[in-house]
Amino acid sequence: MGPSTDGRIKLANVAMGVNVPVQFSAGSVNRSSGTSFSCPGSSGIASCLMHAFPNAFHNYILKLLHSLSDNFQLQFPIYVF
């Protein structure tokens, strides 16, 4: 996406990284926070889409991710990194 006009990085997608349900042990789910928790969720959704559309090109999967996202056309200050 590239930097914005004021030099900030424009994010294409963001994912939950705060208070994320995380499995700690067999049968034990707790909540934790950190940027490393957002990537597995995003890649998991991308994987599901790739499985649902096995002949799709990567740009189609990206378009689906962007268009199916919550508030994808709006920018809120709560979506920060």
C-alpha cells in the first residue's frame, strides 16, 4: 500500500492482537496480547479462502480479505500499530 501523504505506513489489513483467545495447554484457553497473535488469525483466514477457491490467484484472495474485513473502507484511530 505504501506510505500515506504524511509519511505514515498505510495498513491494508489489521487483525486483533489484544486480548486474543490463546490455547495454553490441552483444554485450557486464556487471553493474551501481542503483535505475534494477529498474524496466525490473518493467515488462517487466508488459508481458508485459498482452500475455498483453489484456482484463485493471490490478488483475488487479497481482494477478498480487503472487502470482507470489518470497516474496510473506514479509518479509525483505534486501528494502530
